[in-house]
Amino acid sequence: MNEQVSGIVGEISAGAFANPYMREILRAFGPAAFLRSSGTREFEHFLRANHVRGKTCLEIGTFHGVTAVLLSQFFERVISVSVDVSPSKLLKRDICAHLGIDKIEFHDARDNSEKKRIVDALEFDFAYVDGDHARDTASDFDLVRRCRHVLFHEYWPAQAPVWNLVNALPPDQVRRALFDCFALWDGRHG
């Protein structure tokens, strides 16, 4: 077993690593695979508690694809679009290949204009917004709001662009998990 992982092994029956995919990512790729990931047990619990399911999930922003792996358990297909500085150094494709997951499609955009072109051509019934929160929250929401079912990450006061956008939505259409920093907008019936 990888020496970096050995200190965590005793804890894998609970928490994020109770999920077999997360445990295998940890075993095969080490803790570095979880950098900048919102893929936690709380994330998975929030999706289950809010009965999130669907045909196609669009994820805005990914790093090593850990969250896309978790989302793939709830959707027939996951499309992840990111503006990455150096996508060739990321593990996302290697992780999915290792896990045998073929229903995740990654798109690496050079900039926000290319991201917009990609997203505008897609059909999806759910979106997860976890891109550049400081600069792109509003524009990312504009790209995905047409599906009317959007999950936001980093919903907390310190992340003002996310906090302010979510709090401007109709309150009866938003479910919040402040401790876990998630907010789910469901505008499909309003």
C-alpha cells in the first residue's frame, strides 16, 4: 500500500472513503488526487437527501475528476467542462479509465469563450457549478440556468459571488447546506 495512504486506511469504513470509488482513487492515486475536490461524503449525502438524479449532468469546473466520479453514480451521463491551465497534468482521464467509468466526458476549454461554445451546444437536465467562483459564478450560472436545476459549491459568506447569487434566487426554490457549503436551486416548478 502507498505510504501516503497508510495513515488513512483505518478510517475508510466511514466518511468520504466509505465510497468504493473514493477508496480506490485513494489507493491507486494517493491523497493528491483529492486536491481541489468537493467530492466528500457530505456531497454524496446532499445529492441523496435531495433526490438528485437525472439523465445528463453538466459539471462546470473539475480538477482531477473526483467529483465527476461521484456525480456519475446519480446520472446516466456526466459532461465536465473546465478552463484548465494545464489539463495534461491532471488525473481525471486516468482516474476514470482506472475505475472503468465510461459515462464521463471531459472537455478542456482554453478560455471562457470556448467554454460557452461547448456548453451552448449541450443538452443537460442538471448542472453542478464549481468553476472559478471569484470571477465566473454569474456567467457560469447564465450558461446553465436553462436546465433550472443547479447545485452550487462554496455557498458561504466568504465566497461572496456564490453567496450573493444564490441568495438572490427565490428562497422557496433553494435548499441550503451551510455547513457543507452547498446550495441547490430547483426552479423547474416555479
